[in-house]
Amino acid sequence: MVSIPTLTDSAFLQACRGERPAHTPVWFMRQAGRSLPEYLAIREGTTMLDSCFRTDMVVEITMQPVRRYGVDAAIFFSDIVVPLKAIGVDLDIVPGTGPVVAEPIRSQAQLEQFRDIEPDDIAPITDAVTALVGELGSTPLIGFAGAPFTLASYLVEGGPSRDHRLTKQLMYSDPELWHALLARMAAIASQFLRAQVEAGASAIQLFDSWAGALSLADYETYVKPHSATVLASVADLDVPRIHFGVGTGELLHSMGDAGADVVGVDWRVPLDEAVRRIGPDKAVQGNLDPTVVFAPTEFMQARAAEVIEAGRAAKGHVFNLGHGVLPATDPDALARLVDFVHGYETA
């Protein structure tokens, strides 16, 4: 009798649990879109936010890289500002810029708009999760949310920022308002993650894209408690929790200590050194430089081998890029990378 693979057999989930699967599992941040011609075709004429609230599009876009690459996990197609949009915050995702907020946060009174998420707010999203779980079968689905600091930074700055000046100004000058804002972001992120898992997601990732702008002391004082709240809020659901930030080499131990099971590492710190900083009891995810896929195949494979070898120092290792797939990436290069990682000797 031929055995049918189940989620329990997933190499991705095994690695997240600190086990040693038969091959190194691999998926890519931002694999669901941007570089894929089929993604660009289906998105034509539809705004980013509209596509995130269309169940059929979310399902199709999430499935596209799984079909093309045979990755070990799907990442739910969405955006970190989706839960804010769902509760009525006036914002948009502007092509070439990113999330733009109509009225940046400056006062306590503005926090009233950040109400709890109701099921009807995100029904198209949870419907998409349920549909995806049925299509994916033995391939896990990763749900995700933006971490409180990164969401708050968009809200305070009014959009993306290079120096996060307004964010830090508020953080330092009005800590009461700052912590109240992050507490609301933590509640919203927690509710959004919980809804995805309850609809069928097998793991979650908390993205703290801008945390690398902080010193360790500021991270621990102004940010870590709120990220820890989010990670703790889904602990009872018994799914792996991944925590990732960019430029966070100096924060790795603290981020791991916030409650994640897996710590995502960007390309700036070798994985074996990252494991030393994080500690031996966590799995790691990463961390090939996203630009390496533009190099000749032999070079890319050599660098990927270095990542896999360094990842052996960890309790478990999920191969990924050190940040998201770049829009100009050749999908065929990613396909070759997946094949290489899957075929690499792990014994």
C-alpha cells in the first residue's frame, strides 16, 4: 500500500519542531508574487489591497509558487496592513511606495479607531485559508502578521521611512502613548494570527521588518514586550511560531527570547553565529542573500551549501532567503535553488 503524506510528515514542520527531516525544507519570503509572471497577470487591473480581500485571488496567488517550485510551505498571500484596513483604518498601498496612512498617529484620541477584529471583517481572508488548506494537502500553510513595532512605525510615519525619526520621537517623548499604541497593534496582530490558525494555517510568522532600526536597549524597553504578547497569544494553538526581522543581528538573542520557536535570520549574520547568539534551543530560518540568485548557478549553489552547512548548528533549520524575493528575480533561478536544497546531502 502506498502511504499518503500528511502534514505530520512535513519537512517544514519537522524542522520547526527541531527534528531532522529527510531533506532541508525550503520556502521563500515573498514567494507568492512580484517575480512570477502568473502573479503579474492575475493582479493586472486589481489593487494590492483589493486582491488581499478577494478569496479567489488569495488562493490562486498563494498556490502559484507551490505549483511552480515545489516548496515545502506556502505563505499566505496578504500584507501586514490588511488587518488595519479590515477594521477601517484609512490607508492604501501605493505602488512603488508601500503602505501610506491618511492620518498619521499623533494623539491618544486617534487610538480609538483600532478596535478589535470581528469575524466579518476578515471573512474573505479566513475563507481563503480554509480553501487553501484543502488544496495544499500535506503542504503546510504559513499565516502571518506584522509585528507591533513595524505596524506602529507605518502609522506614526504615515508610510515607509528611512530613519524612523517620527517613530522614535514619539517613542522617546510620549512613552505612555507609545505603549498604548503598541498594545493595540499587539491585540490586532494576535487576533489576525489566531483567525488564520483557527481557519487551518499550520504555522505563523511575525514580521518585524523595521526592528533593525533599534538599539538592543530600545528594542527591549519599547518593543519586545509587545512582540512577546503576540507570540504568547497563539502559544495554546500548538503551531510553530517564527519571528523575523531585517538588520536584527544585534537583536537575535532578544528576539528569540520573545517566545518564538523559530528565529528568522537575515543574510548579514552567518547561521552558525546566529545560533550562538540565539541559543541552542531554537530552530532558525534563512538566510541566503536574495541577490545571490542573480549570480551564476554554480555560485548560487555554493552559497546555498554554505547556508545549509551553517544551519546544522541549529536545533532545526528551514532554508529561506535572508529577506523577500526581489521583483526582478528569475523564477527559473529559484526553481534551481529549490532543487539544489532538496537534493543536498543532509546526513
